[in-house]
Amino acid sequence: MNMKKASNYLVYAMSIIAIVFSASSFVKVYANKTPLTSVSSSVAPGQPVDLTFAAEKALPSVVTIKVVQNSKTQTIEVQSDPFSDFFSDPFGWFGNPNQGGKQKRQVQTPKRQGSGSGVIISSDGYIITNNHVVADVDDITVILTDNREFSAKIIGTDPTSDLALIKVNSNNLPAITISDSEKLRVGEWVLAIGNPFSLGTTVTAGIVSAKARGMGMNGVESFIQTDAAINRGNSGGALVNANGELVGINAALYSETGSYSGYGFAIPTTIMNRVVDDLKKYGTVQRAILNIEGTDVNNYIDRQKADGKEAPDLGTLEGIYVAKVNEDGAAAAAGLKEGDVITQIDNKKLTKMTELQEYLFSTKRPGDKVTITYLRNKQKKTATVTLKNTQGNTNVVKSADLDVLGATFRPVNDEEKKQMEISYGLKVMKVSSGAFKKANVPDGVILLTANDTPLKTIDDLQETVKAASTSKDPVLYIKGMYPTGKRTYFVVILQD
């Protein structure tokens, strides 16, 4: 279970358990499939809605996802041991004991198991779930409602939206019908389907309590809030409408206790569809941004009052107050400034930041143009903005792998560790092309860290390359060592 605590808890609806000596199965979550006649349109106002059709239709499309994270060696920072200056290091300590304060220690993490849910979105095996369900795991097993089991591979993840796309090798699976969450209305009936607390497949009902809700959990969020019960074990499960169509992916609950207390949150299908399309096509999400920092106008006014300042007259009580315009960003190029209030985008009214985030995330890509309507000193203005990606240009951002480096590697052996007095590293066997050749990285050099990540395995380098390639600064800063023991440094640019 992951949670964030303020005065209350924001709890990811997933269950995880740490185990030391044994591996046992754990929690689950389910969702659904296909549409038919509109139930809501056939029900007279004030009459109860029969949700049995929706439940029966949706259940076969929701799956249990069991995950395993193997035991790993991690490095932690601890207070320096004064005796380490005088004695050997039998417990795995290393660092600079004479430089005051802290040392690093290697610890073995226990094997961990957990489970969440996923939703089958295509008959050929694509399944959507939460990123926090499958992040950093070593094994994924998908279990269907008919008890069939499949191993799954990760197609791509997007921590910013907390979504991940996985795939099993099978056909003719019961794919859910996906509805447009934009058409969902506050007060409309919805079902949350999952397996809370390992009870088995459970369906709970409620209404849409709010839309475009921001909770400060993810980089991009525009949650559907519902009072349908969502508990630990429901992560990645389905939120469906009265027609049994998918409108959201259950992700979190808001609680004072860590258990359900009336507030659950789901990621809308508008965001989900975009993530799925981009992960299939590019391996990473093509995020178009204005490159501003801001907040809802009402929040800004309330903050000013709380600080003892006079409430500012911005000319509106709705919209997005621009607190900062980042240099070299799309908004700066279009002339937006700190203190402006954004009220519309492409003639779509905006009342809060989450609406802007959802619109850009679900409908736009880098290079697209949008028309921004804003107030400056209460005067209405418009600007045409060419959206950029997180790296400040309009190019396609692709997740790179080791091939981009143009080299082969192997972990250092015991003899090399002893000779060079190191405990880990990757030896460059041969540089033939690519980024390493451009950076003049020679054969035989030992790579110790990349972007401050210790390189103990080839997987460590792979993950570092992948993360750096999609970041604002697609560069590897490498610390290494020649076979002679001389330290060296390289700057490897991953994208031109």
C-alpha cells in the first residue's frame, strides 16, 4: 500500500506485503466490457436504476494482477560509525568515514508480493492498470475471472498519470467497451469493480460526486470522484457507468483511517486513451505543455487572504492564475506573463487547473497550436501558443534503450573488484557507434555511476538510460575508472 499523509490519507488502492521466507498470493481487482442500450436514458427521473446489467457485462473484463518484487540490495545512508576508521568493513559499509557525518550501507530488502487489478481493453491482450501496481516489479501474473492465468510484460508506464499498459499473449479476450468520460455527469450512477481485502470480486455502487478533481498525487490529474466504495486492493480496477462501459480506472481513496470513508478517485478514460495510444506507438507519452506554474483563481485569492493581504481583483473568480512562466517555454514564447489569468483554451471555458491539464494531456501533442484566452489587468487578450514537449522542443520523445549507446557491457568480475578496490561497476567491452562513440568513451573503462545511480547490473544502466532519455535533460553524467585506477568522467548526450 502506498499513501500520502497530510491531515488525512491519500491511499493508493493496491495491497502489497513484504515477506522474508515465503511468497504468498495477495489482493486482486477486477473490471469489465461491452455496451448495449442506454440504461440511464430509459429510466424516468427519480426512479431507481437497475445496475445488474452493468455488473454482469463488466465483470469478465476485469483481471487480477499479482506482482512479485525479488529481494534486492539497496544502499542507504546512515550516521557514521567512529570505529570504522580503525577496523575492517565486515558488514558492507563503504563511503568516506573521515569526511564527517554519514556513511552508506548496503542492505538486503525482503521479497515482496502484492496484487492489484487491471482492465482488458482489447481482445488481443492489452490491459490497462495503475503504474503503482507494476512499478519496479520483477514478475507479473494476470488472472482472469475464469481462472486462466497468463504471464504479462510491461509495454510502457506513465508515472505522471499513474497508468501502465501491460500485455498477455492471448486472443479473444473479453475486452471492455470504453466510454467517453467527458460525457459523464455529476450525479450519474457508477459501479466500482474489484477485489478489496482479498474478499473476491466485489461490485460497489455510487454516484459521480465531482469531476476534474485535483488531489496533488500525480503530475497530471483530473480525477472522477465517486462515493462508490474503493478500498485497498482495487487499484487498476474499473469504474463503469450504468451501461457497463468503462469511464475510469480506480486509483486511490481519501481517508482519515486508510480505509474507505466515502471518497474514491478514478482516472478518466480521456486521459487513459491518450496514454494507451502513445505507449503503444512511442513507448512513452508525448506530453504537450505550456510550461507554466499556476493554481485555481479561487485558491490564489484564498491564499492571499490567509497571508493577511487584501483580496486581489483579477476580473474573474474562475480560471487559472499564472504564478510563473518558465523561460524558453511555449507560454513565454507566446507572451504570457506572471499574473495573467487563463480563462479559455480553444474556446473551451476553464475554471481550474485540472481542466487545463486534462484538455492538453488528452487532446494535444507537441507541435500542436492552441488559442489561449486570458486576462491581464482585467483586460481580455488572446494568444496562439505552439505547444512544446518536456524537453523544450516539438520532437517526438522516445524512450531509449541500451542500443542508443552503441556499446556492449558486462559486470566487473571478482578479480577486477579486488584489483581496483571497487564493489561494483560495468566494464565497457566494445564501443562501435552511437552516443558512447560521440562522447569518446573508450573500450575497457569501468562505469561506476550514471546520473548518480550505482551501476551494479546492466539493468541499472538500462533503467537510467530510459529515465534520462525522456527527461528534460536527456544526458548521462557518468563517473568511471580506467583499469589503471585513474578516475574519469563522461557526458553522454542521448538525443541530438
